[in-house]
Amino acid sequence: MTMKDIETKLDAKTKEAVLKSQKTEMTEHVVYKRLAKKQRGRNAEILEQISGDEARHASIWERYTNTKVRPNPVAVILYAFLNMLFGITFTLKLMELNEDRAQKKYKKFLTLLPDAEEVLKEEEKHEQALLDLIDEERLKYTSSIVLGLNDALVELTGTLAGLTFALADSRIVGLAGLITGIAASLSMAASEYLSQKSDEERDTHPLQASVYTGVAYIITVALLIFPFFVSSSVYAALAWSLVNALIIIALFTFFVSVVRSVSFKPMFTEMALVSFGVAAVSFVVGSIANKLLGGSL
């Protein structure tokens, strides 16, 4: 089948799909090229090679569409921002998910577009190359970050919920939460340092692990107690704090699910149930304490 025959058989829907793939390839060409400039050695070389392949794939689709396309500027800026915020591994893994979706599109074209099979094989190579590409430092300390986040979420949501009913004053609850959070973050950081130091098989530095744990804890504390210093209603502050907790859980779960290629929903559900379950129990305990003391607190 000649190129002319193929072009004749391309219906409007198929041509639109090919154009979308062409734009995706051109966008990823630019993104990979920019990411390569921020890397060194083998990482930079692989990203440069993939960037070149993406540009060639875009030119293959252009032969069918007879249309030049520009990269998606929003996507380019978004990936640059994600790389700055969450690191190269998260960004590449997220792009890999897009590659998987692209591969499904190519399979639909295989019977009509002979070149699609070659593109599909190269995209599969890209996936394997990306999986072996990055050994990012912060990912070595994911467990330490999880420890800090989980403990802060569980402990502080419970503490704030209990104090809300026991004290019924948003500023006092916020101050108590701040004191508790700072003390607990130092305690958790120290515990993580000792834990890492006693485990000689781990490829991590105890001091760095403790810093990641402590910082994750402090950031979580700040986001959870902030509403109590802003809202005059202690119950509105508690509701706001719990919403913040849910957002923290969602964002971190999404990050981990992407970099570790695990399912988002089970992990998110587990973390949310544990944190909010403890908060509910603590809320009841605080209510009972308030009643036993005659509402004097």
C-alpha cells in the first residue's frame, strides 16, 4: 500500500488521532530535551536520545497528516514545574504513563499505518530505558518521608480533634498542637536517626534520613495547625485542618503511586481511614474529658 493509498483511506477521525499523537511526540521531544539539560552523564545522554527519537516519530506522523504542529506549551511548562517540585523520577514516570496511553493509540493504527509498528517498538524501549535511568537521592528516603507524614497525620489529627472538644478555643488548640508537633517532630527525627544507624544494610545516611523525617513532620504540622490561628471557630478550624490532611494524603499518595508504580486508591484509602479514624476516636475522648470535667476546660 502506497503513501497515497494510505492518505486516501485516512478518515477524519483517524487523521485527528494521528495529529494528536504527532503533537504529543513533538511536546515530549521538547520536554525530554529540556530535562536532559538539567542532567549529567548517562542520564543526559539517554534523555537526549529519546528526545531525538520523539522528534523523528513526530516527523513520521507528519508524513500522514501533511500538517506541522507545535508542542503544547502548557504541558512543557507543567513538566518543567513538576521536575522542579517533585524531581526527575516523578516527572519521567508521569511521562511514562502518557507513553503507555500513546502506545495503545499506535496499536489501533498498526493495520493502517505501517510505520506505527516501528514507533511502538521504540516507545517500549523508551519505557525500559526510563525505568533504568534515574537513581534519585530523595527516593532513597521515601520511607523516612512516609514515616514523618504518617506519624504527623495520625498523631496530630487525633490530638487536634481531641483538644477541639476538650478546650473549645481555636488559639489554645493551635498553640497546643504546635508545641506537640515540634516536640514530636524532634522525637521522630531522633528515632529515625537511631533506627537508620543501627541498620547497616540500608543504603542511606542516618542524618539525612532523620532530616527528611523531621522536615516532613514539621511541614505537615504547619499545614494542620494553621487553620486554628486563622479561624475564630474551633470547629470550623478542625474541619479545615481535616481537609488539609486529606489534601496532604492525596498529594503524597499520588507522588508515591507514580514513582513506585503502585495503585493510588488502596494506598490513599488506607492512609485516610487510619488518620481520620484516630481523629474520630480522639474527638470522642476529648468530648468525654470535657464532660467529666464539667466543661471547665
